[in-house]
Amino acid sequence: MDLNSPIFDRIRVKQQARREEPAERRIVCDYPGCESTGEFRAPMGRLREGQYFCFCLDHVREYNATYNYFAGMTDDAVARWMKDDTIGHRPTWSMGVNRAGKSFREDASGIRDPLGVFGARAGARQQRQAEAARPAYGIAAMKALGALGLDDTADAAAIKARYKELVKRLHPDANGGDRSSEDKLREIIRAYNYLRSAKLV
């Protein structure tokens, strides 16, 4: 940009009229008998919210050292004020309560449902929770359970009880030395050992 260009000579800038600054009004300290400038604000108290004294530095320090917002209140009133302060001194209502009628949650299932709309959902939710609580078995575990004559609903106690029952029934000592069911017994022992190694028993 060429500042010596004749174009710049033709530019005229309107000068703004000078505003005269208003003379600052001097605030005198509100402390009785003090003529210093009161440049520091101090709250007037709990019953006069939004109103302030103007003090000089010495007197604002003295005022703040003795200031007590709760002056004149009993201990119970202070505790009530502090409790209300947690919610910003606004009115509150309990959730889920119809103040004109009975409580919304009034029947045994926890929800008033005269048409039975939510009952199906609650039953499905309980079924899902029961399925989630039941252990999920893999293919090898299902084969081992099948060898014991059990399905995927069996828990550890049922597996142990079934194993003991089959071993007592198929062991050659329980059958007078008959070894015809020995292969079946080996299969059951192998299945039970797999379930133990998979920590299902």
C-alpha cells in the first residue's frame, strides 16, 4: 500500500465531537463521622438483600470482621435455611406423586397398571434376567452334560448329584463285578472331569 498516494489526500474523516466526561461524584464513607471516600461496598444484611454500605478501606475491614449474615436467627432457623439453600430456596415436590389423588406407585408390582400393558414387559424382563443368570454352555460342555443325561438348565449341584448317582449305579463293584457298563462309566467320568476343568462344577 502506497501511503503517498493522492487518493489518501482526498479522504476526509469526520471528526467526532468531543464528549465531555461527567465529573465523578465522590461517595463519602457511610461510617458515622468519617469523611474519607467510600469506595468499598459491604452488604447491609440478610433482611436488606441487594443494598450496600459504602466504606473506606479501614471501615470496610472493621465491618467485615464483625459481619454475621445469620445474626438474630435461632439455631433451628439457621439449619432450616441451610437445608433450603441446597435447592436454592425453591419449592420442590416428590417425584411420581399425584398430589390430587393416590400415590402413583400403589400396587404390589410397583406400578399401577389397570390395563396390563406393562405386565408383559415386566415378565419378559424377568425372563431375560433369569437367562442372563443361567450360565451359557459351549458345545463341548453341552456334550458332557448330555453324557450325564442333563440339559443346559443344570447347575453345579445338579451336575454333582447326577455324577454320583451314575457312578454308584454303573461301577463294577456295585454290579457284582459285571464290567459290561465300564465304557459308559469311563464316558461319564470323562464328561465330569471336563465340566470340572471348565469350572462348571
